[in-house]
Amino acid sequence: MFQVTMRDAAAEHDSFRTVLQTGQHTQVVAMTLQPGEDIGAEVHPDNDQVLVFTEGSVRAEVGGETRDMGAGDLVVVPAGTEHNFTNTGSGPVRLLTVYGPPDHTPDTVHRTKADAEAAEAAGEDEPPQS
């Protein structure tokens, strides 16, 4: 069984992306965005994504809608929907995200957004093959 206390799990990881658990159909990832940092506008054609914010203030842009969010908020991004999330506060934004199906290599840790982008460009961050 995989179980975490969401706030604690998000707070324990300062990296941009840390894969916490990968199953056959879902993957749990902790993320931290520094002030002014964004995830980067993207579309996951085959993955639904659920994001749960545990700390900070964020501007969510999902499918052409923009909303301000913070700790305790949850947003669902359906597969094929363009989205981006930007830290609008003075401290870190921490969140847990669940992908269905998994989107990253199991046990991945990207210390920074630049590390994540480089790994993705090099084909080093691929979802597991089922």
C-alpha cells in the first residue's frame, strides 16, 4: 500500500519533480515551484492529471480558463487539455500530482525545471511501458 500525508509528502521534497510512486495505471509525483516559476505550458495527450496544492499561491491556466489557487485546492486536467501553473507568491508552491496513466520514468528526481526539460528533450524521462 502506498500512503502519504499530502502536506508532509509535498513539504519533504524541494525538487521541481520527484516521482513518489508508480503503479500500472497511476503515478504520484511531488512538485515544488519557486517564486515566479511555472510548470511550463503543456498538453498530455494520453494522461489525465490531478493536482493538489498544499502550499503557496498559484495561477492555474487550464483549457483557456485562468484561476488563482492555493493550499487545499485541487484541479483536474483532462487528457489533451493545454495547461500551465505559475507560482504567484513570495514562497514556494508545493503540490502532489497524480497522472493516469504514468507520465514519467519511475523514481525520477529532477532537481530543477531545467533538469526536467533537458531530460525530456534527451528522451530520458519516458513513462513505463505496460
